[in-house]
Amino acid sequence: MAHIIHADLDAFYATVEQLDNPELRGKPVLVGGRPESRGVVATASYEARPFGVHSAMPMRTAVRLCPQGIIVRPRFNRYREMSRLVMDVFRDFTEIVEPLSLDEAYLDISEAVNEAEGRWPLGVALELKRRVKEETGLTVSVGVSASKYVSKIASDLQKPDGLVVVPSGDETGFLAPLAVGKLWGIGPKTAERLNAEGVETIGDLASKPTDWFARVFGQRAESVRLRAAGQDNEPVHTERVTKSVSSETTFPDDIGDTEELHRVLDELASGVSGSLEGKGLQGRTVTVKMRLADFTTFSRQSTLPRPSNDVDPIRELAWRLLSAELTAGRTFRLLGVGVSNFSDGEEERQLPLTLEGDFSAVRREWWLPETTPLP
Ligand code: TTP
Ligand code: MG
């Protein structure tokens, strides 16, 4: 049986800032762009969260909710550096590490576990937390179970500094009381639909008969049914799977001119379309990444009616997303276009944090190491 850890750093950017600047420790820290220039919150320290502040919220709202919050501009290079240190610690435990973003990874620790010799999953997880703390100063929340998605859910349950172990055989009981939207592959829209049918929890879902799944989920029926029952054999992928193809460009001078932005966006869309075609990929989700003059970085995404690598639909949707963000006086340092959600069954693997069609969501995919740059 496999033993898989999902590890996710706590309030990552904010904790790095608190480590580097002792004056910020114990205080509400808001990492992100300036409120005056419509900046958004990348993350908030745990001291700020009781005020209702969260990632992707406009900084202006955050400041209103938490006036004593200290705004800190993001330092992406520093976060990448810290991320490398953390991933190095992970790789000391196993070679089978799958990073999901700068602050998050799956680890297959099956080899490190040997129950006969007293090396239990719990012990390995404690040791991992201790080493990360000792070597980087960061705290990491950890979930351990026999499957990736159960571990992922578990790591989130006792944040910050969490540790939740789900013993093999206890998966169904562990999942049953949780909201159905926590299940891998159930996005917010599907969750809403299920709630309308009286399916509130994963337990409700698991109790449905097989033909109900076939009716509601079509081709995905079997995989959703097995997951609801706590069964999943998805291995930890060390090789990078292409999850998104994107292209971005930073301008020598900030651009505010609509026509020029349009032209740049067209070029980016063509590049991405060509690259998708070269890889034989078709995607449904189009994301536009924007960095403003003040370095605020955010992205907007929406979904195409069907998977595509044609330049026209990608370009049109990208332009719609960007247009909604154009306001008088706003200038851009960087633009990026990305396509993800590929049609080879990838969408089944979408995590609940992917908010289809929800433009308020800042996609973290942009910080994923597997984002493929154009040649
Ligand atoms: P998360 O792991 O989602 O958040 P977190 O580490 O700040 O807090 P938590 O304890 O809940 O895990 O994301 C990791 C980093 O990615 C986060 O520190 C900042 C960045 N990020 C954004 O820039 N925008 C976003 O919308 C999200 C969700 C994250
Ligand atoms: Mg985190």
C-alpha cells in the first residue's frame, strides 16, 4: 500500500516576509499590491485572517476589514528561493516528489515507511515538519494517507501547522462529513448542482447508486464514484506533465494604450495556439495574466465552450478578459496568456480551487513550475 503526503506551507508569502523582517512577526501582514492602484491580496498572515481577509481579495477591501494590516509588496524571487529550500528538504525524504506550486507538493513516502521497524507514516510526517521548520523557519501543514486527494484534503483541515493522518481503511469515514465541493473533480458549479439535488456531503454522494452516477457524471461517473468512496490510485508524478501552456512578456515601458495591448495580446495568443498545436494539446481554460505598473500581479480566467488550440477563440476570450480590466490610467508592465484544462481527461483532475468562469479567482497556476514556457 502507498503512503502519500500532501504538504502545503502556511501563509507562504506572508510567513517569508515575517521571517525576513522580525518586526512583522505576530502581526497581520497583507502581501499584495497597493490599494490605491486596485491591487489584490496574494496572501494574508494568519493574524490577518480572522478579519476575513483572504487571497485574491481587492487590497482595498482587505484594508477596510483589517485597518491595522501591514501591506508588504511581494518579492517573488525570494519566494522561489525559499521554495527551492523546502523542496530540497522534501527530496531528502523521497525521490518521488510532485510539486504543485511553489508551496505545495505530493511526496510518495512508501519507501520511508516500514511499520515492522517502527517507521510509521506519522513519524515520517513529524520528521518532515520538523526539518522544514529547522532548515527554513517555515511551518508546513501535512496530510498523510494512501491516496493523493485524501492527503490533500487532510493537509488543509488543521492549518496552520496542521498534521492529519488518515489510516488506510478509514477513508470513507473521514470523507463522509465533508462538503461535496471538497472532492477532487467537483468544482463550485457542480457542487451547487449537487446541493440542489440534496447531496451536501461526500457521504451523501457515496451513498448514491451506480446508475445515478452514470446519469449525473457521464464519462466521469466511475472515477467520481470511486473517489467519493475514498478510492484512488493516482500515483505521484515526478515527471512534469504539461498542465498549461502559456506565454508572457514584460514591456520595456508600461503600456496603457488599448490598441497596443490588443496587439500584444494577439501575439501572445498566437504563440500559445502554435505551441498547443505543436504538442497536440487542446485546452478549455484561457487565462490572462496581468502585472500593473505597481507590480500588482493577478490573472483572470474563463472557459471556452469546447477544448481548442485555434487562435481565434483563444484570442477572443483573452481579449474579453483583459478588456474587463482596462480602466482609465491603468498601465501594464506585463501580459501573459495561458491555456489549460486539457481535454485528455485532465479536467477530472481539477482541484476545487479552480473556479471555472469565476473571474475573481486569481489563478495560482502561474506559479506552478510546470507551466511550459514557449521555446
Ligand atoms: P496557498 O497555499 O493557497 O496559500 P498560503 O500558503 O498563503 O496560505 P495557506 O496557509 O492557506 O496555505 O498559496 C501559496 C502562495 O501562493 C500564497 O502565499 C500566495 C500565492 N497565491 C497568490 O498569489 N494568489 C492566490 O490567489 C493564491 C491562492 C495564492
Ligand atoms: Mg500554502
